Amino acid sequence: MPVWKLIDVVGISDESFADAVKNAVEESAKTVRGIKRAEVTKFDVKVENNTVTAYRAEVRIAFEVER
């Protein structure tokens, strides 16, 4: 029976929430093998001088524990 591990990461983008999610998954994949699922748990933005300067997405990454 497989066992899964979950990690929470935050992706950031200057362009959009979609890019923030993509960045979170792609950067995680550089050090985590076998990512099977990603769940967005929260969106927020960074605001400076009343202007949105960054989009952030908290993403829960799921992958199978290797034996």
C-alpha cells in the first residue's frame, strides 16, 4: 500500500496567480521526485503603495514516499 507525503510551499509571481501556482510546482519538482498532485490552499497578494506587486499561492504538493 503506498504512503504519500505532503509539503506546503508558496509560489510567487509578478504576473498572475496561475503563474504563482506553476512556479510552486516547477520549483518543487527540482528537489522532489514523483509529484502526483498539487492543491492550492490559499491565494494572497503583496501590496505596496496601494498597488499589487506580487501574487502568491500556497500550494500543498503530494508525492509518493519511495521505498
